Amino acid sequence: MRAGATMIPVPSGVKVWLATGRTDMRKGFPGLSLMVQEALKRDPMCGHLFVFRGRGGGLIKVIWHDGQGACLFTKKLERGRFIWPPAADGTVVITPAQLGYLLEGIDWRMPQKTWRPTSAG
């Protein structure tokens, strides 16, 4: 995936839920869907995205039901770790833009804007 590219076309109105804490990354769609139902108290088929991170921090899985079927996306960072909220935070909702930062390995909590002058000189 090239820099700045997102792997999921997030429709407007869709929420992105982070499952705080650690998740067993051996789980596939059925196991992660059960976690969404039991731990997050949400419907995994509702069209929202649910993001899980493994113990080491370098692997995430995203489940999404697009209205036609269930999707399971996985991303593994070559270096570094995905920035993740502590388990004490419970569930966290982020924006699709923050998901884009997260997928690029950027701290989605405080991305830095660059200032550009409006005129030369």
C-alpha cells in the first residue's frame, strides 16, 4: 500500500470502532464478530468498521460488513507499532481520517498539521 492510500472505502456515516486491549490475532471473522457482539455490544453486520490489535502491536485486523458480505482486512507493520488506546478506555470511536493515520502507523490522536504561508514573502 502506498503512502496516503486507504484500504477501505469508508462510506459517510460509518463509525470506526477500536476494540481496546489485546486481541488474539488467530481469530477470523466469526471469532471477531462474536467479540463485537459480546465485548463491544454492537452488531458486526451493521456496516461499521471494527478494528482489533494483537499483543505485539504490529498487526491489526478490521472487520466490516459492506451490505453484501463480510470483509476481513489485515495489516502488519514492517517496523513500529500501531498506536492504540489503553484497555481501560473501553471502546473508542475514531473518524475515517484517523483510521487512515492509524493504518499508516501515524499517531492518530494528535496528527500534526503543517503550516503554509498564504502569500510569498
